[in-house]
Amino acid sequence: MITLNEIPSLQDRLTTLWHEEALETWRHPADSWSALVARQHLANFELWHTEDAARTPGASDAELARVKRRIDETNQRRNDLSEQIDIALLNELTLQGLPNREAPLHSESPGLIIDRLSILALKLFHTREEIDRPGAPGGHAERNRARLVILDEQRSDLACCLEQLWAETLAGTRRFKLYRQLKMYNDPTLNPAVYRTPARIETA
């Protein structure tokens, strides 16, 4: 089972692996916690590349509609898995009589921080890719090297914040809650564009 401070390394390894091998050959880690973190990262990985496809020049309206639906489905899965990460951590804390209900509330949960770390892992990978891109215009590599320095620092800061939040929660001096995303656009009973549009009747 990975610890919280090992999550960025896991996300880096998976990002590289998924770019080199077919996703169909990948198997989840054996323990449920590592598998949960990996599945959440996979949702971001798929979302990243689907959003790239949505910006393909010359894509037809039908192609864009299919990609948009895929983006919505994947984004829902990404948010659901972030919530599941928080549930798993809170369940672990409950066994220790934590979190301390009297402690100050942190505004961001570990699941949301891990989601941000996941996106940063993808940005770092693709920025390194751009540095080495053959035939790139002049100054492209230098620009991306500067971006890489910023991204590295941001991830390091965020990883430290995650470790500090967890340490303080274990010490009873800080707490976090599960924050439901409660997305509305994928729910046909809550999205007016869906429930105000009559269902199409297919004819033979």
C-alpha cells in the first residue's frame, strides 16, 4: 500500500506506462488503496487526451458531440473517484477516533489535492515531451523548460500541503470533510437542457 507522500511518484510511473503500453494490458495494483488512487489518475489521463481530441482542427460536429459526451462521462468518473479517496481516508481515520471535530476545518480535502497532483503529473509529462519535440519552432524548448520549473515547484508545494494536512489530521489539530461535487449536467432530472427537450422518437 502506498503512503500519501508516494502518490506523485505513482502518478508519474503510471503516466509513463500508459503512454508506452496499451491501456488494455494494464492491471490495477493489488491493494485497494493504491488501486483507487491509480483509477482516479487514469480518469484524468483519459480526460486529458479526450480533451485534446476535442480540439482537433477540422473535426466534424458529430465527432465533437461524441467527444463531448465522453468528456462528461470521464469527468464524472474522475470526481466520483476523488470522493471515494476521501471516503477511504475518512474510514481509516474513524478507526482511530478521528478527525477531531473540534479542530479547525481545512477548506480542501485530500481527494481534491490528489486530483490536482494527478493533473500536475500529466502537465509535467507533456511539458517534458514538448521540450524534446522534433521540429518544434525556435524558442519552444526554452519556453517549456521555464514552464517545467514552475510546474515542478507547484507540485512539490502541493505534495507538502497534502502531507502536512494528513499529519495535522492524525495529530487532531486539523480536520477535513467529504465535499460532494453534486454535478448536475449529467443528471437528466437536473439539467434543463435535457428535461426540457422532448425525447426523440426513432422511426423505422
